[in-house]
Amino acid sequence: MIEVFAVFTALLLLFLPGCGAEPANQTPEFSEAPESTAAELATYAEVGTQIERGFVLDNVLHSEEGDIHFNLYTPVSYDGTEPRALFVTLAGYGGLYFQGVGANLSEDFGFTAQSYDPDMLVLAPQLSDWGETSARQTVALVEYFLASYNIDPARVYLHGMSGGGETASLVMGMRPELFAACLVTSTRWDGDLEVLAGVRTPVYMAIGDHDSYYGAEPLTEAYNELHSIYESQGLSDAEIDALLVLDVRTQDFFDAYGFRDQHAGGQAFAHDETVMGWLFSHKRAASIPMEYTERRPGTSETTLATPADWPEAYDYGDGLAQNWTGGMNNLHLPEPEENSTVINTAPDASRIQALYLWEVGNVPAVTEFTPDMRGYFDDYDFRPYVTAIPVREGVTPRGAVVLLAGGAFMFRGNYTDALPTAAHLRELGFQTFIVDYRLRPYTQQEGAIDVARAVRFIRANADEYGIDPDDIAVMGYSAGGIQAGEFFLHYDEDVLPTALDAGYVPDELDAVPAHASAAGMLYSFYGRLSVASMDEADLLAGELPPTFYCYGTRDPFYDQFEAQYELMTELGYPVRRLVLEGWPHGFGGDGDWIEDYAAWLDGIFSAN
């Protein structure tokens, strides 16, 4: 009795403003519509008074789509403070509302689902039919829960059996983006497959090979049609298999659960771990905002000094731009030990490690840098290298960031730009990789293939660094951002060093695509030194990733930053802009932008 009371109290809390934040003694009254605005009158809910097996029965949402009856299971642990998953299960004909309150609970899906996530809410609507009205009511109910309860929008799951499966398919043809995944059992598909394919919400179709009501053919035809649509979109078989499953079972499966009739035996799928586990293994990718701008004063409150556990050679001071000295631009990062390269040396994610990017005698180049050429930042025998700075021991990495310091292609400001940023990103859980790319007299293109080489190395060793190989960003400061742009525009993905130097001999790393999912432009832009590209054709041909811009209002290139940002939005690229009021050109890891960048990367990487 205590457990029943707890469930009922928890449900009442859910209907309170603030998703359960109010004390329990403020129980709302739902017998009459609230006397308030027209919008509030349009949608309000009444809580039911009966409880069956943990479900509160016959709650009613009064909406513009009519009265929507639903049964709801709320775990006792739910108090509205943490986002929870939501499972929506639509019953067949025998569970419709006119069959009796709670009739839909004769199906097992709402109960077996709880074993996959004990903290999940389970919503079992009792609709009036299996047509478009019921589909719209399901959408309205899900939207109500997302708006009124603390539901994790990445973990909303839809199921439908028999007639409920028809309704679920219609829902997926209306609002597939609301759901992480959809399971339909013992049914046919009536929804708009083109709409579904546009969003690519994963769908699992399960049915018996001799279903007594539908047969397997209608669902199989829908599967084939959707598969063809995905093929026409250019998806590979593996990519389609991740989005679409057709599971046709023989009589043996149903016999094992005591069902002779395959249609009524659709209940058996509720007890199949392969089916149910597939559904709850999915999370909906976060949507990437197409454009977001924030303008605010910069601050040094979050700027980090050199970590105490770093070797002295990596000491960059307090990280404050106001304390930089000219001599910092003359510093070089420690070079790799002996001839340690990305090919002959295993990655060591337990310490800071420097590795040459290219093997001796096989560095792709078109520029001849001879011993008699003096006055450059690097000597004639300079070999590009990458410095890996790992997260702290015991921290689960959130992804990887490649850092390219600025310096007008005349020097690399690693001790003002890259190291302070790496220290901060490390604390936030990102593996960081500083690339000492080639400077003058080499070309921007030669530097770009150094960046591509580093990306290939990280992707090839993603397991060692504890990251998803797609969760890699490349960002740069000033000239380093231009170098990042050259990589993204012309030398990423499958472009090999041989495109620049035909004499280069490819090795095993060149089989790995140089793919990065996000770009960062710190007081920089796509283009060349001092000139932002406004070439629409070139920017579109580059198929650029989501890009984060950060710059100050006192930067001499401010107008160019603004112009390119606006062009990028017009071209349809997802972009984020953080403008620091009163800040100049060149502030490295100072200014309080790094945590914004990290949060933005989380959104990008979660969409991979």
C-alpha cells in the first residue's frame, strides 16, 4: 500500500508547475478547466484516481486535438530534478478506450520495458482508433510530456502493436524527430516513409511470417520501399542496417512463448531481448543549431595557469594575455624523442607525448628548404610533429581537439595559444593534440597535409585515446585557423598527400580518412593571410563542418569575421559565434570562451 501511495503522489507532483518542484501538499485540482489565458485553456490535464500494477489509469489531457486518455507509470524515484527517458506504447484494437479503462495494459510492452531502464516513465495512451486523429493525439501527448515533465528529449521511444503499430507508423510520418527510435510489431505500415527518411529515425519492424491478420507482406513491402529511399540518398548497406530492421519470425518463436496464433503472439516480442534491447539502445542525436550568436564582455575568470603536473618545458605561465611577453613567440615545443613517429611508436595516453608526423625521407613537399636559407622560425631540417596531451587519469574523454597556433605563418604561438587552451580542454575531458605544422618558406597547402596527417593518426588510434573516431575537432588561432580552413577546404577526408607531391609514398595511415566533425576559428576565418574568403563556390565545395567563431570587437579583422559569418549562415552551414566586447586580436586561451566551445562540441559530437 505504501508503494501504491508513493506512485500516486509522484504522479500528482508531475502535474505541478516546475516538473515536480513543488511540495506534495500542494495537490492540484483538475476537475475544472483553469481560469486563465486561451493558451492555458487549450491544454490542461486531469489526473486519474485508479492504480493498476504501478500505472495510474485514465488520466486525461484536454487538448486542441480533443480529450486524450492515457495511463502512466512513474517510477517512485522520479522527483523532476533529473531528465528521464519516456516510453510510449500504443496498443492494438483490444486496448482502445472504448474497450474499458486500462484495457491496453493487457499488452506486456509497458511492463517489460521497465527492466531496461527502471527510472523510465511509461506512457500508455488509450486512443479511439488507429487513424490520423489518434496519431495527432499521440504527438500532442508526447509534446505535452516534453514541455511539462523533465523528459530527456534524446530518449523518447515509440512502440505500437497491431492497430497501435499503424498509428505509430502515422506518427513517424508526421513527427519522427520526436523519437530516438520506433518499434512496430504485428502490424503494417501506413505512415509517410519520405518524411521518416528525411529525419532517419531508426525503425524496427517485427512480425510473424504467417501473421493471421496482416501477413508479413505489407510490412516487408514498407521495409523494401524505405530501404530503397535510403539507397537513393547514398547510404551504404551498413548505414541502412543501423536505421532499419525487418525481423520476420517463424512459428517456432511464437510456440516458445505459448502462442499458436502469430498475430495475438505479437506479445512475445515484448519478451525478446534482441527486439527490446535494440529499441532502448538508441539515443536521438542532438540537433545542431544552424546559427547562434552571443556577444558579451570577455573575462579572465576561467583562464588556467600551467597545470602543476606538466613538465617544465610546457610551462606557459598564468595564461593571461596581458602578461604575454615577446619572447614567448620564440619558444618551440619539445621535439619527439629520437625518431619517434606516428608509424613506429605506439600512442601513450598516460603522458604528454610528441611524435613526428612523417617518416624520414618521405615528407610530402613542393618547397625546397635548403641549409643556406636562414631567418626562419624552423631550421631547414624541421619535421612536423604532433604533441598529444591526454585527459587526467580516470577521466572519460568527451572527444579530441586538434590545436593550431597562430603566428602569421612566421612562428607558432604554442605558449600563448595552444598550450593554455589544451590545459583547459584537458580539465573538461578532451584529448588535445597540438600540431607543429610547417611555416614559411613552406606553403599553406603543405601545412594542411600536416594537419590531415595528425587527424588520420588520431582516428587510427581512437581506441587508445578512448574516443569515437568521428569526435574530432580542428581549430586554430589567427593564421592557425586559416591553416585549419585550408585543411577543411581542400585536404580533408580522402585527399592524399600525393595530390600535392606525386613523389610521396603512401603508408598505412593514408588509408584512414582525414575526417573531422567540427572547426574552430579563433580570431580567424576560412581564407588566406589577412583576407577572409567570400568565394561562395569554394566554401560550398569544401562541404565544411559546423564552425565555431570567436573574436573581439577591437580586432582589426572584425569586419571580415562578421562578413564571413553572415555568408556562412546564408550558405546553410551550422555556425556558432561568440563575440567578446572590447577584446583585441590575439588572446589565446584567455577571454572565457573555452567552456562555451566545449559545450558546443558536445552538441556536435552527440549528433555523430
